[in-house]
Amino acid sequence: MSLFATDMDTKVMLKAILSSIDEGIHVIDNKGKTIYYNDIAADNDGLTVDEVVGRPLLDVFPSLSQQTSTMIKVIETGKPIFNQQQTYRNLRGKLIDTVNTTIPIIVQEKIIGAVEIAKDYSRIKELSHKLLDLQTKIDHRKEKALTIDDKQATYRFEDILTNDTAMYELINKAKKIAETSSPVFVYGETGTGKELLVQGIHQASPRTQGPFISQNCAAIPPTLLESMIFGTSKGSFTGSDNREGLFELAHGGTLFLDEIHTLPYDLQAKLLRVLEDGVIRRVGATNSVKTDVRVIVATNEDPIQLLDKGTLRKDLYYRLNVVQLTLPPLRKRLGDIEDLVHHFILNYNHSFNKSVKGISPEALSILKNYDWPGNIRELQHTIEAAMNVVEGPTMIHKRYLPKVILEHTKERNHNNLENKNSSFFNQDDIDKSHSLKEMIELIEKRLIEEILHKVEGNIQQAAKHLKIPRQTLQYKVQKYELK
């Protein structure tokens, strides 16, 4: 047998490799005709390989067009498309949801075709609908009044730990807002406690006996969001059934939509219409349903920046922004850190069956000097991490804090030292009319003081930092009468 494979052998091997890949692969030539189509792609599309190979793409998928087909677009532009969501119907009318990566095939600087790698979202959508069905079956509000145990909102305003004046003002404002049914727009960085505040509004409102439905819009693929929020009607697409959406599930209560800016633009327009009249229409339905829902939305990005970027519709923002609540980040609530730390220690003592007595002043100081980009959630996880490694009935000391916190503190101290060093020679020194020798000695003295402070008086380490012999440093310490 020859050591070199023939062209036929290469084609067979290539076909075998492509067939073994666990993703749909579809290849067309530059005229739009399919030249390769694997079994996974066929299974995703609900077709057979023979129905697709050798046929024009738009004949097999009539719901696509020259403008909407990612493969044809790539051939026309020569530019790849990554992770593009696409919804289309096959020859049998079945609705297909995929996420595609489409790449042009270029040989000798000429586009001869395109290859598309597709991930099927139809099965995810089916599972999502089953989950929604299950939630609808569990919801017994139509048969009986909800008891305290049936409520999905568990937090009240009293559960918000704070001594911060701005937070007190925010909570008092939220208590007044709770008495009405106006939409509320909540802005706060990740981990500031937006849902806790929203649950407090629901619990203090006349809707407290109604359901509290919470949904993070960023956690659901955009192709599923419309049916999740507004529900579906039987027969609207293949396999669809009558299902309540989040608005119907929240009827008589509160619907909380987090990360509202991740909603597709067309869905934002549909949500605006619902806010205006409270009427929703399920996907594929011909009739409408009147709902009584208070809508509260939240975002972790500055709404003004979202408007500037075009991520959030202006008309929707102005409708939702009847009342805006802005949660301050933890770095602006440093006075709350100690109370929050002790609260988390108490909780983890109970859940971990430990008896940690508290936190050392040094460790607490480190926490108060950290920026907390993840806010209260990050602080909670920091205490949880420390509680996992703390030994015996002691306190949380510096050594038990996560490495990322300690490294940040070390870097900040280093930057502070550099900033101080950069100001050794200032206007005051010049005004004193020192000689050049005196000013150099003054700068040298200050530098040695800072380094000694940094290494906690260790002469050997300080000499290493200054790159001078230990004996020389000892002489200068005595000369400048340093401690």
C-alpha cells in the first residue's frame, strides 16, 4: 500500500471525520447548492441527508431568503459570522432554532462556498416549555388563596442590614413606592442586593398575597424569551401547546425582570405595549388576555449609558422609569461592612456547625480597604471562603482571607508607597531654601523611613529593597535617628 493516500482516500477520510463531529455541519457552494450535510444537521433540521444534498439551500428551507440566510450572506460578503441565532422552518413546516457559526471557504483568494456549524436550541426550548408547564401546575392560586409558605418572595425591608444614611433614605422611598402599582426601575451594580429590595417592595405592597415571579432575562436564550414571557398557543408552531407566560403566572402580583437591557429590541417594544394597557397575547394566539401585574425591572449597567449604546429602548425606559431606585455600591457603604461580616459569620456558624467568634481588627481593616467590585455578594463569598478554612473556635484572621483580597491589599500598599515616594521633593522643601546636599539627605531619610515601615523594621529586608549593604543602612539609620 502506498504511504500517500489517494484523493479518493482523502475524501473518504474527510467525510468520516465530519460525520463524527457532534454538531450540525452544512456546506454549500458559491451558487447556494448543498455539497455536504451531516447526520447531526439533518437530525437538528428534522430532515434526511438525501433531502438536502445537491439541492439549492432556499428550496429546502423556504422560510429563508437571500437577506436572512447566514450562509448566503457569508458568500456575498466574505466575512465570517460567529454565534448568530437563527430561526427558520424546514420543508415540513417545523420551526428550527439554532445558533450558527458560518465561515466562507476561500481558495486562491476566491470564495467557493461556505460552511456552517450549527448548535440546536429547539430541544432547549422544548425543555424550557416543559419547565414552564411544571411551574404552572404547581401554581395553585386559582384553587386557593396563597398562604405564607406559598409565597415566592421571602425577604422584607427589615432583612436589609444597613447603618448607611443613603440606604435608609432609599428604603424609606421604597416603602412609599410599595403602596402603588407604578412600574419601578432599579439600578445597581452586580451584588448590591437588587432582588432583596424588590422582594421587600412586593412584601410591603397590597399585592403581598399575590405571586412574586422573578426572571433574569440574560439567563434565557433570546429565542425562548418571547414564549417564556408571554406564553404560547397550541398550534402556533410544531409541538407547541397552550402555556401560560410569566405575565399570566404573575397575575395579581409582581413580575421582576432582571437585566432588562438584554431583552431583544422587538421584545422591548412588545413589553412596552403590555405596560400601556396590561393586555398580552400569547405567541400564535388570536385572542388577548387582560392581566393585572406590577412590573419591576432592574439593570446592573448605567441606564443612561444603555440608552446611548442603543441597548435599551428610550420609549421603554421612559415608561419604566416612573420611579427609579439606585442602590449604592458597597464601597460607598463601608460603615455596613462590619455588621454584614458578623451577620455572615453567624449564618455560616449555623450551617457549617462552627463556632467562629468574629473577625480580627487587622482582617476587618483589610476588608474595609478593598474595593468590592462584586459588592455584598462578593463579601458574603469571602466570609464563606474564610469559614471553610478557619481552624477551631477562633476568629477570622488575615491568613484566612482569600488570596485575591490579600494581593489587592498588597498592591494598594505598594501603590500608596510609590505615590508617597513621588512627593518626597515638594514645594515646601524648596521654600525652606535648603542646600542641594540637605535636600538629598531629606529625600534619603524619607525613603529609608518608608521602606522600613513597609518591612516592619526588618533591616535585612530593607537593605535588600534599597540595594545597599546592611552595614550601610544601619549607619544611615543611626545618622538620621530613625527607629
